[in-house]
Amino acid sequence: MLHNESIPSQKKKIIVLGSGPNRIGQGIEFDYCCTHGLIAIKELGYEAIMINCNPETVSTDFDIADKLYFEPVYWEHLWEIIEHEQPEGVIVQLGGQTALKLAKRLHEKGIRIIGTSFDDMDIAEDRGRFSDLLKELNIPYPKYGTAYSTDDAIEVANEVGYPVLVRPSYVLGGQRMRIVINDDELEKSVLSLLKHLPGNKILIDHFLDRCQEAEIDAICDGEEVHIMGIMEHIEPAGIHSGDSHSVLPVFNLGKLEVEEMVDIAKKIALKLNIRGLINIQYAIKDGKVFVIEANPRASRTTPFIAKAYGVPFLNIATKIMLGDKKLKDFTIDKKLEGYAVKEPVFSFNKFPNVNKELGPEMKSTGEAIRFIKNLRDPWFRTLYKERSMHLSK
């Protein structure tokens, strides 16, 4: 006879979805987010339930959550647990793209998604809907079009102008994103994309060549927006943010450009009714700020910013998602002397046949943090010179 060892309690429960196995584009960064989210849930008096299947992460340690379901982060497993536990809701913002992709099924079943609603998250995730929102807010973005076939894609690309960035919706780590310069390359990319991701909407963006890239991580409570940090990439736009060296705070962007980025972030967060976390990525060309994309969840740089500034941003964001706190209830004191630099870590020596050329599809397997007192640091000067030469090619 089968025996269920999980006995539901009478306490109010919150389920946190993890990111599953460590993969390129998603890994330890989101484990940090889930762990601090679980601690915040317990501090508010809820029973914290973790669903994840990675034994090498802190979020699955026996003493972090009140209850751990060591299960794959798939709908079939999740649905059985929800029926059994009857939680107040489920948090999808902390487990990366794996958790976020389950929001639609939760919404369809009438299960409460803690924080930002499914429809608002879908606007940010659906490239076409998000571009329409930017147009409504009069926020600059690269020309784009959507396609479902090679013929559609070629027509759109010729309309927006080459080079173009070809990408699907709802993908992990820039999966199958490509920059192409003519119809032949575009046709090959679209055919490959449709083969591996059938039925996926394809977005064709005009690619802004030779421009700077930066990103903002923020917390929104529906009324106010707090900018956690602004990170400026050293590598040019077109290289995935996970593969870029990036600097906190910005070091080479002008004051007007930074103010424009902050203003845009606040407009988008409030328009999307964000309750919790959002990450927005920008391209800056000739002094003009363009929005590339928005992620309505914790990003891989959220833990980096929290560690660099010494602020428990994930704890704060989780309490705001649950509706128990507002930004005004927190005193946020950032402490950082100089700059913090994010260094991507690659494992090409273990995969010798992998193409080492960086592009819009992420290839790094981790990251490190380096603190420097000022921009005259010898290591930083050498790094910046090398990457600037790459940009000029």
C-alpha cells in the first residue's frame, strides 16, 4: 500500500518554485533568490514550501524551507502538490524562467500567483505585446515585427532593415537567438528555430550595432519603484548579458542617459502593475536610450546587486509580493565604496568543440564578483582596453 509521508498543516502556506537543475542561463543565482524568499516567507508567519530538484543548492537544504518537495519543476508534479497542500498562492518570480513559464498553467487553473499577475507578466514576456506597450508609452525601442514562417520573417526583416536579431518568446538564456545580416542567414535561422521550438512566435528586431548596453533591476510595490542598481556592460550590445562583464554603478554613461533609463524603468514597472521584481535591459546609441526587453522576475544580477550593496533586496521584494509590506516600510542603506564588477566564467576547456564566439545566446556557466576602488585599477584598465578594442572591430 502506498503511504504519503507529507501531512498538510493547518497553517497558511506559500509555495516557491525553484529553477530546477543548473543550466546555462539559469542556476545558482536563482537559488540565492529562492533561499532568501523562503526566509522572508517564514518571517511573515507563513509555512514556506519549496519545490525544486537540485541537490547542490541551498534552497533544498533540510533547514531552509518548512517543507521541501524534491521534485522536478514540471506542471504534473506541481499540480499534485498544490491539490495536496492547498496553499495561499505560488511565487514564480524567484526561480528564473523555468518557474515563470508555469505561470500560465497556474492562471488557467485559478491558482493565485503571488505578486505580479500572469497577464502583466505575459505582456513583458511576449515580445510583440511588450513592444506594443512601449509604443503606447512613447518609449524608444528597436523596430520589430513578428513572424510564424520563413516568408513572414523575410518580409519583416526587409521592412525593419538588416542586421536583425531573431528570437523566440519565453526562452532561457537567449536560447536560439541569432543576429543575421541577409535573407539566406535569416531563412536558416528561422527554419532551425521552428524545428526545435515549433509553433513559437518569432520576433524580428532591428539590431542596433555598435552601441552600449546597460540594465536596471528594480522593486515595485504598485505605487513606488525602487531602483536596486544600474549595471553598465563593458561588451557591446549583441552579447548576452550573462556573458558580459558589467560594472555597478555605471561608469561611462552620461547623467541624462541614466536619468532616462530610471524614468523609463519606473514607467514600465507601474504600467505592468509589478508587485515584486523587474529587470529591464537597454541599448544606448548616440545618446538615445532604447529598451531591449523586460523580465518580470528576479534576474541573474539581482543577487549580485544585493551582495555588492549589502542590502537584503530579495527579502524585501518577497514581502512586497505577499502584500504584507510596502517600500516605505523599509530603510534601504546601500554601501559600496568604488565599483563592483561582474566577471563571467566560461567552461570552454571542458567543452573543446563548442564555438567560443560570444553572441546573443548565453554560454557562460557562472560569474564572479570583483571589487575595485576606482576606475584606475590596473586590472580594470586592461579589461576595458581589451573589450573596447573588441567593440571597435
